[in-house]
Amino acid sequence: MSEQTPGNHNQNGEGAGAGTMKPGYHNTDGQGIAGHGSFFQSTDLSKEDAVKATDWVRKHVDRRTIDLGDRMDDVREHMYELEKDGQIIIHRIEDQHEPISVNTLFGWEKKVPTKQLWHHKSCGQCGNIPGYPTSLLWFMNKFGFEPGKDYLDETDQTSCTAWNYHGSGIGNVESLAAVFLRNFHQSYVSGKQHGHELGHFFPLVHCGTSFGNYKEIRKYLVESAELREKVTKILGKLGRLVDGKLVIPEEIIHYSEWVHVMRNRIASELQTIDVSNIRTTAHVACHYYKMVHEDAVYDPSVLGGNRTAIITSTAQALGAQVIDYSTWYDCCGFGFRHIISEREFTRSFTMDRKIRVAREEANADVMLANDTGCVTTMDKNQWIGKAHNQNFQIPIMAEVQFAALACGADPFKIVQLQWHASPCEDLVEKMGMSWSEAKKTFQEYLKEVEAGNIEYLYNPELAYGGKV
Amino acid sequence: MATYAEMQQIFDDIRGDFRYDHELNGCLNCGICTATCPSAQFYDYSPREIVQLLWTENVEQIYDAMQEKIWACAQCMTCAARCPFKNSPGGLVAIMREVAIKHEMQSAKDVLRPFGRVMLKLITTGNQLSPDMIQPDHFPDWGPNIQKVEGDLRILRKAIPVKTLQTVETAWEVSLKTSVEMYTIWEMTGVLKSLELMDENLFDVIEDFIDEKREDYEDWLEEQEEEDDE
Amino acid sequence: MAIHEKALIEDERLQQHDELVVDGVDVSGHWNTMISPRTVRDYDDDFETKIQGFAGGENVHRCWQCGSCTNSCTMYAQNVQFNPRYWIYLTRLGMKEELVKDKDIIWQCVSCNKCTNICPKDVKPEGVMKALAHWMEEEGITEKAPSTHFDEEFADQIYKTGRIEDGKVMQNFFKKTGQPLVQEWLKVFIFRMMKHLPVKHLMAMGFNTIHTPRTKSWGKTGDVLKNYVREQKEAAHG
Amino acid sequence: MQQDTVLVVGGGPAGLAAAANVNSAGYKAVVVEKEDVLGGAPILSGYAKLVPSGEWAKDAIGRMVKRVEDDANSTVHKGAKVEKLEGEAGNFTATLTNGESVQAGAVVLATGFTHFDSINKPEWGFGTYEDVLTTTQMEQMVASGKIACPSDGRVPERVCILLCVGSRDRQIGREWCSKICCTVSANLAMEIKEISPETDVFIYYMDIRTFGLYEDKFYWKSQEEFKTKFVKARIAEVTASGDGRLLVKGEDTLVKRPIVIPFDIVVHAIGMDPNADNPEISQVFGVGLEKHGFLERAEQYTNTCGTTRKGIYSCGAAYGPETIDDSIAQGAAAGGRAVADLHALVQKAG
């Protein structure tokens, strides 16, 4: 494609470039979008006119904001106003958090703190896929963060309780708001408890649903004075107000956003295993990028900025192949109440719309996700496919677990793959590690554990809010 | 079967929710929501239809939909992310579910019975899921390979290198004070009240548990004071 | 753990083994239930043309889904499942499976032709329904209607002899449609006819019924005619 | 003396019509066009045959260009913008980016629109898949005389056109109907079928708005003569399957089932955005914008060609989505109104 023909206007990669994805193939050509094939005949326009003809295509993603003007509401603006009015306190991202800026769907800037983090755990992850939080803490340690000083893992927090909210309808906005503010108040005051200023540690939300739910609740809190009044009463009773005011964080940050902004450091400083032969598919949690979608990270250099950058960016930074598949946008089938009591739906959906497709279309070595519910759903529901000639299997894990493997973390002790039902053995072997040897080592370690010799990523005393 | 007045009341309660206007702006019947809906792929369920019923204030069919259809929604919220009108069919379903519970609809009770385990865990511990909830014998359909290393659950959990996660009955260790704060939230926001309407037995179990925990907490506080006095 | 929303799933989309052990795990009954999706995954591009090949279906592609036909329909007033507008749409896109679901009612059209009268685009919905009914007969989706049997017997005799024998047509029609050959009304009819007919005519009728004489110099005309009809049909069906 | 001169900003159909009308009244027109060619969107974007005439854009708009360029009373500045405007009605001085200065008694803003950028609707696959195109690109393909998939050159078995891309969509702040896309799409469907008879064309719609005389000439004709299939579904997502075909995901709202249908080419019927330069135009000329970002009309019934500033007129797609023929009519009217007002000024002064 050397000729500048009318349709062939955007091959310089400016703007939307590098987005062309052939399903089932790794995107390597870096060609621009919307370029026509060689057959494409020129109209009678001159080359220059022809380029101008669709010049507008090159004015890229950022236009999402420009044209929208003030009709697209940025909740943060309203928060700043409320703070000015003396109604709330904003837990701000400051220098000690060493933030890195990213762009969101509308091109808005979002600061992602990289340090001084307060881990807000996920009940599904911790209860079911503990390799998630351990891989994340392992990375922080690898970067030289000092547990208890550069990040906190405390017992003084509850789940967001949104699983129950979405699953049953028992629970309501007020209770979700109170839980949100209670947990985040604790994150705000934890700094003081450890000898720093208030707000020293910034919350890092591990769960996709918590992330989506907190963003939604934050919106409602900002919009509704009535809701603020109601929860202020509750928080007052709990002793969870600061100067009589509610504390709301400036940004809600998901762990995969931390991984996203750290991806290049992970790849350049820590990676030990070449993963260029690994075919990955991405499944991004609905509650990460569909709920309050203006807050999800989009990056013009990842998928042309056309889909959220999360997960894909990490896989690409590690040098793995990222393969497209036709049900990329589909949910996993979790369904909140469905995975508990409507399992027929969950298993049918995940097999037909995710696992089969990733297997047949993409021939993927692994499906990477960024939420507990998705990993659980896709991981645990594969086996029953055998009952109806749907024996499609594919390893499922979080992108942070995959990254940890690529950086040489132990598949059992750190990445905790023993809790997964899907064939993670195959992936580990393909990455050049011996599953059976790692397993043997781990079984030896279990004996040590039984004897009380446990290795920790995080000083166990600190978990109880203890003093350093 | 409810009377028309009851059905009207149910609709009024839905419409009266402060989220309602936020989630419903209008509808051109375009079908984007249903197109992206995971439930619509398998159930005769359509977010478009739910929105249409509400938009046209069809109280009888709204009542019908609350018997069954609203429970098919998977709450993924793809509909809300896509709707060209910026409606949130999933958000409307959430309101309808809450109203179904408020009105003690039998459908809600039937649906939520198997969900009791999650509610019990959540309301008592603040965690919605715990390691002991997903043992192989609970869910045979998850197969024999649910854990790749044989062994006692307690030991396997102890092999997680983070102290807060070395738990069996909760996803992580939650401090007593935190739990007690959470019980206050449940009470003050009417969550326990809703639970009582839905499942009285479960409510009784949970209430006993809460009382016990509160006593534990009081005892602990006293101990602390004594220690401080020493 | 029964499926609560079971009423929202057609029976044929539920797959379940009542007794099943996989890898040593008992997953009988609902533990292995799978639902197949209700998503439409493709169109049959040739179907519209096919229906246009049947008499009455020629204008089906003109429909723009205004709904005048259904609103004016005599049968729709009786049964809201009877929806010509919908069937025309399905025909246009080739959604045969959906059409077949209504196979037991499409033929119920009473040919009042209100739809044809009101249609702003001259689609002739009544004709489309006839065409669909004939397509279903031809495909063996529905059994042949009595009128189709009659038509076929009629045409067969023409091909063979260039003429029809009323008695024989009736006899074979009764046979094909499984009706008793001797019927009360027929007896009365014949008895009355006999009273007024000269004996000579009666004898000729009896003779013809048994010997079915051919039209003079009929020769190969029947074959030619048959071929012509076949060709016409093929041309119409594409 | 500037009261015999009208400054026309924008050299598209509306601007050309305005200039021609100014000239025909014996007044002088100064046309300022920011691009290097006159003709506006139909020429710059390489449209194929125009609605409703069926003439090729190059010929039809070409005549309009020639009419203005050949007129001794016209001056054309290409590749230039108005940088500054001083003065008042009857006595404006405009400074151009090419250093020139223009004295004029009235200004006609024929500044048009910007095509919606499909990249703003990423889930519809534009920018991700090569075989997802816009109507503008498809027009260019028609103009090239061959219909084929950009990815590998194969002749498409099936093409679908998605309506309301960048229109009627609150998610992306475009609440308006772009007015022309239904007709343009029906026309395009016929053009595709004409060139490639073996290709089936589907149009996915929420409702069809081929207003006025466009009904039978485009909508009916494409359906009845060219066998275009209209499916009542607004598409939610476009992805690709393993075999490289595109999958179009929607709900057929008449069948009430989700659909996932394979296609070879997907065309976005892109809408009309306010000119991306409108904030700048508003500032330079001191005219107001209405809430969507188009130029604000002075008064709907007695001053339809006016803006919020006296002596400055507008027309065509600068006011909102508009057809080419109506843009031309409005351009002519604006030119006429400008001249009439100037005439009245001179009479009054005289």
C-alpha cells in the first residue's frame, strides 16, 4: 500500500493506527485502519484532495471529549465543588502516591497511584483465587516496596457487599454507600494509625464489581444530598466521619490499573521468561469497563484506543500474542445469583460464548481476566462441558498471575494455581517450567507449613493494624 | 394474584425510587440492550421489554415481569453501557428486585432461597464468599479438579503467604470491630428488615449470630480496658 | 436447584442426562443441564426467492412492516399468534425455523383478503400465506391439504387421458384422504341423478369409470403437458 | 465601498449558491475556503452519485464551482480562513490567514459540518477491522467501480449498512437525527447492487426517515427493485469470527431474538457533526451556537438566514444536518437576504 488513494489515507499510523486486528492472527503489521486493498482505484481526486477527503478520520479518540462539551458530566468536578462548599473531604492522590496519569474513555485524565496503597481486598479472590492478591503483593515487594510502609493489608475492611446487592436485591443503595464510605474512611485514617498524615495510604480496589459499584455509589452520593444526609448519620454513629464530614476518594482505582501503569517496568525490570509464543485472549470484567464506563482506561497505543487497554496492555508489554475473538465484549456468565442458584445459565453461557470461542476461534493458550467472578465462572465451569460434547478447555487466570509467572514467580507458592480447575498445567509447561517439579516442591513446602514454618510476603503482625 | 391497586402501588414504589429517573430517560425500541444482554441469549428475557413496560406504565405486565423475568438479569450492566438513550435496564431491574422484596412477593422468596448461604455469609462476616463454600462436594458440576493439590483445606490456606488470607470460614480475616460496625449498617439501612421479610428463619439465625458477636466485642473492649488499667 | 426461569426457555433447548457420571463424579440431572442459545445466527438468503416462486408470494419483498395486514386480519382477531406481518418478515430474512413453529396455524387463513385490500405496498399477504402453506406441504413439514390431493388427482387424470372421469376423481380423492369410498351424501346424490338420467348415459358413465378412455389422438400430449408444467414450476422456484 | 460586497465563508454547495446569488444581483462575492479546492464535502470526501439527482458529485458540484469561478464579480481565496472580523453590518473588515484583508457589508457563514468520526463508537468495529467502513468510504469505493472487501479483495456476499451511527445517541452526546443517512444508505445499497449484483445488501434500522419525495425514489426502489433487506434492529457490536467474516450483533426487535449474523463488509451510515471548527468560528465572527454546537439561527420565521449577530447570515449544514439540495436553496436565500439588507442600508443612507 504505497499509493495514497482515497481510502488509503491513514496508513501513517497517526491517530487510530496500529489497530487492525485480524481475528485469530496476531497483530504484527501495525498497519493503519481502514486502508483499502491494492485493487482500490483512485477517484478523480488529486492525491492531496483525496487525503483531505477523509482527514477527519485521523482526528482521533480525544474528540470523544471535545465535541461533548459540558454535556458529559465529570463526577470529579462536582466533588471538588462539594469539597469547596465544605460538605465532603476528598481523599486526594498526592506526590507520595507517585501517580501515573492515564486517559479514560472520554479522554479524561485519571491519576493512578503506584505507591502508598491500602489494599482493598476482594472476597471472591481471597476466598477462591488467592493467587490474585498474592501475585500483586509479590510484585510490590519485587519493586522494593516495604510491606507496612509502602502498602497496607489490614483486617479492618469488609467486602463491598455488591455481590449480594446484584444477586438478591437485599441490600440497598444506602447500605452500599455506608459500606463504601466506612471502608474508605478506614483507608484514609490508616495513615495516621501508622504514624503518617491522614490520607497517606490510598485505596487500591482488587475486585471488578467493587470497583464498578463504588464508582456508581460515588455518583449517587455526589448527586443526592438526601443520600449524603442519610449516610452521614450512619457514619457518625460508627465514628467514621472526619471533622463531621464524609471522606470520598478522588479516584476509584482498580488493581489492574496499577498493573497497567506498571506494565513496562514489570516487563523491563522483572521479566525472566519469554512469552512470545503464548497466545493470550483477554476478558475484561463488565464491571470494570461497562459500569460508569467513562472511568475505564483507554490508551491509543493499545487496540487503537478502541477497547479498554486493561489486560491487553499488560500481555503486550510482556511480549505475548494477543488474539481477538468474536465474543470479546460478552460477559462471562457469572450473573451473581446465577452462579449460585441458576448454574445452568452460567455454565451454558460461559461455554458457548467464551470458552468455546476462545478455543475454536483464537486457539488461545490462556484467557486473562481481571475480576474474581469472571475467573471463577470461566475456570470452574469448563469441566461440565464434557457432559454434552463440549469438552473445550483453556487455562483461566488473572493478568497479574500471568505476569507473575512471566517474572519467575512460583506457580504454587505465589501464583497459587493449585486453586484453579482449568488446565493451567499446560500453560506453565509451555512457558518452560516444569509443573510436576514445582508441584513436588510445593508438597514439600506443605509439610513445612504444617510444622509452622510459613513464608510471608507481608509481616503477619501488621495485618492487625499493629504498629511498625 | 394481586389487585390492580396493589400492582399500581408496586409500580409507584419502583417509580418513586430516587434512581428511577437516572436510569430511565425514554426508549426508541432499538434493541441494543437486548442484543448485548447475556440473559437474552438463553432466556426469553429482554431488557428492552422491561424498559418498555416501565416507560408505558403497564402495571399489570410489570407485575408479571416481576414474577419471573427480572430474576433472569445477570446484572452485568452491558445494557447500560450501550443504550443510546443512556438508560440502565439493569439498574431498573435492581430497583424492581428491591421492590419485589419490599412487597414480599412469593417469586422473590422462591428465588432467594438458594441464595441464603451467600446472604448468611455476607451479613455475618462481611465476606460474600469463603473457601469453605466452594468445596468439591458442594458443587459436583465443577468437577473433581477443583483443587490441583490434595490436602487439608486449612493447611492449603496456611500455605498462602499472606496472613490475612489464611482463613477458612471467611475470605480474609475481618476484625471484630469491623464486623460490629457492619451490623450497625445493616440495621440502620433496613437490610435486616428486608431479610426478615424474605426469610424469617435465616433472619433469626443471623440475629442470634450478631448478638453473640456484639457480646464478644463488648467483652474484648472490657479486656482492653483492664489491660490498659494494669 | 431447579431453573427458576424455566418458563423462559423452550423445552427443546434444554439438554439434560437424567443419570450421568463424568470422571467418577455423579452429575445426574440438573447438575449437567445445558441450555442451547436462542440466538439467530444466520439468514437463509435464498428463501425469499423460493417463496416468490409459489403462486401468491411474488411481492413478498415489498413489505416494509407497517402492520396493516395483521391489524385488518380476520384470524388475528381470533388469535394473536396469527400474524401475517411477522411471517412476511421471517420469509424475507429466511428465518425458516421460526416460520415452522407456526406451521399449524398459517394454513388457517380464511382468504377474506382484507390484508390484500389494505396493503399499501401491494404485497398480497393472503397470497404469501398460501405460498407458505404450499411450501410447507412440498417440504413435508405439513401434510398435504385435501384440496391439494384433489388438485393432484385431477391433474393426473388429465395427463393420462386428456379428460376427467368424475367418479374416478372422487374415488381416488377419498382413497388419498383416507375417507370411506361410500358416503351417505354420495349415495343420495347418485340415487337422485339416476332417477333423471337416461339408461344409455348411465351405462356410458359406468363403462367410462372402468375403462377411462382417452381423448381422441391424445398420444403424447399428456407427457408434453406434464413436462411443460414441471418446467414452469422449476422456472418459478428458481 | 464595501456595501456592494458580501463575504462568503465556505466554498461548499451552500456557499457557492450564496456567492452565485450575490453575483446575480450584481453584487460582489468574496469566497473564503479553508481547503485548497472549492466544492465542500461532496468534492472533498469524494461522494459518488448525489441524492436526489443521481448526478455524479464531480459534475453537479463542478458546475456550481465553475459558475462562481467564472464570474468576474467573484473573488476566491482558497487555503485561507478568516482570522479576525471587525466592524458592523454594512461595514465589516475581515483579516484572512493569507494576509489579505476583505471589506464587506455582509458575511454569509456557509461553514458546513464535519462527518461523524466512527472511532467514537468503537464497539462498532471501525478502526479495529479493515472491512468496517463509513458511508463516505463506501461512496469512494462505488466511485472506483468495484465492490470488494478491503481486507483481502474478495467480492462480498453480504454487505450491511448500520443506520444512526453518530446520530440519535446520547452516549456520545449526539442527540440529533442527521437527516440524510437513511436516504444516502438506500441510495448506496442500490449503487452497490448495481456494481456487484451477487452482493446482498441489508440495512439495519430503528426507523426509516426517507422524508418527502425520497420515499419511493430511494427507500421503495432499493427495496423493491434492488432487493435490499431492511432489518429492524439497531446494532450493538461488530466483531469478527475466526474465518475473518464480521459478526453483527443485535436484537431483531420484530422477531424478539438476539441475532449474530455474518457479513463481509459493514458500513457505518455516519451522521453529521457540527463543524469541528465551530467554537473558533463562533469566536471569530461573534455568533452564537445552539446547544448541539451548530450555529444558532436568529429567528426561525422572519429571519431564517440570520445568526445572532446583525449582518452575519448563515445557511445549510452550518445550522444543523441538512441535505445538499436544501443547503443550496438556503445558500441562495442567504445570499439574497444579505444583498437585500445591504440594498436597504444604501437606500436608507442615500
